[in-house]
Amino acid sequence: MKKAEQLVKQGEQFILGLVWSYRRCWEAACRHDGIDPNTPFACFSRENPYRPFLDRLSQEYQEALTAYLVWGYVGLRISQR
């Protein structure tokens, strides 16, 4: 595997890990406030201990997208015809 391909693969795995972590944190925050986790938008209480983690994960996700998109489209699959 070429170096550029390895970097794209690492970026893809890192971003997918952030997405997974955000989803788990979202579910925990929703449970804490008694909100359905499948809702697309929620306003969490000030006492919710997961709010800072969601904010940080969201920021890391945006930074990772910016950093890894420099190497190409992360997760793009081109099919052979």
C-alpha cells in the first residue's frame, strides 16, 4: 500500500472512530436528560455531564475532516467498471 493510501485509510479510521464515540456520547447524554436518542436535535440541560464531551468530539471531528481531506476524499470508493 502506498504512503498516501495508508494516510487516507488512517484518516478514515480515525474519523469513523470519532463518529462512533460521538454517537455513544450522544446516547448517554440523551439518556441522562430523558430524551429519545434518535432525535436529530436536542438541547441538553446544564447539569448534563456529557455536554463538554459532545462539544469536544464535534470540534475534533471538524478538525479531522479538514486535516484528512487534504489527502483526498476520505472514505471515497471508486468502483471499477
